[in-house]
Amino acid sequence: MARYLVLVAIFLALSGCGPSRYQTQMQQFEQQKNSCISSQPPAVDKFESGASVRMEQRIGCVPVERGMHRGMEYFIDHSTGRAEFSSSPADLAWVVICEKDAVTDRVSAQIIKGNLMVFRMEGFDSVSVAGQAYPGSDQAVRVDQNHALIVQGGDRPDLHNGGVIIEQLKTGQSFLTRYVDWPYGINQDREFSAAGFDVAHEYSRRCVP
């Protein structure tokens, strides 16, 4: 009898007479989503006073701020501090990630676009270019028509040039990154818009003054 009931349940699911496991899970997700977005968000320290804050179903139900700041559209997940800034929906966003070390309590911020990463910690700012780089090769960044600056010379980061690049990005229009790929030893160049870096940097100062 039990076997018969199982077969009937399978038949009903396959024939559309009963909800499948996937359909049941989707219904539960929709219920959770609707419950989340209708809930009242907590009080948060908004980046822009006129921005809206609503609960959104992301990884969990979290308070999200969406608004416009100095011409940049942005959203902030106030449960983590992660933010994105872009000049338009088609533009690749600047992503800002704030983190607190679980052991030392030191706070850091990363500002990322494409394969460029700006790392900020109290008294320490650096710039790096991500990629499967050839061992011992240089990584460089060029902002607008300024001279290209080395951010990684061989196996050592150039901390002085990182600070110069950050200042150039604040007022720059575009930037070019370069690294030498492994194992072919070919230059890999990528160009991005610098628009919005000044706003992303401003936000990062909420984490690292």
C-alpha cells in the first residue's frame, strides 16, 4: 500500500496534478521574499540623507540603501557595509568592501573595479592589478594621459606610486591596467572608466578615515 501511494505521488508530480519539490521551494522563497520586503527596515546611518532604505531578500533579509550621490547611482547593503557605485546601469560599478579583522579588530576597505584593487587600512593605502602574472614581472596603472606608474615591481609592491594613482583616479576620466600573463609573457591591458572613484573613495572613508 505504501509503495502504491509513493507511485501515485510521483505520478501526480510528473503530470502536473501536484506541486513538485522545486515548485514548493519556489513558493516558499516567494513567501520569504514578500515577508522580507514588507518588513520595516532598522535605523541606519545613511550615506545620502534623501536615499531610500528598504528590506531586500539577498543573502538573507537585509536593509539596502539605494540613492544618488554626486551623479553616481549606488546601493549599500547595511548588513555588511558592501556598496556599489556606477554612473549608469551599463557602467561597470566600483565595489567597496569594508572588513573588520576578527582577531585584531583592524578595519580595512577595498575599492575594486575590473582587475584594479585599491586597499586601504589606517596609515596604509596600496594599489594592485589582479591577474595570473608572470613571476617577477611588473604591474602598472596609467590614469588618463599621466605617466604609467608601477604598482608591483617584481615581487615587491610600490607603496609610493599607489598613493599617487589614488589621487589621480579621484579626478581622472579613465585608467589602463597592465600585467604580464603567465605562462606566455604577454602584456594584458584593460581600460576602464574612472568615473565615480571619488565617490567610492569617499564612502570607503566611513570604514577607514
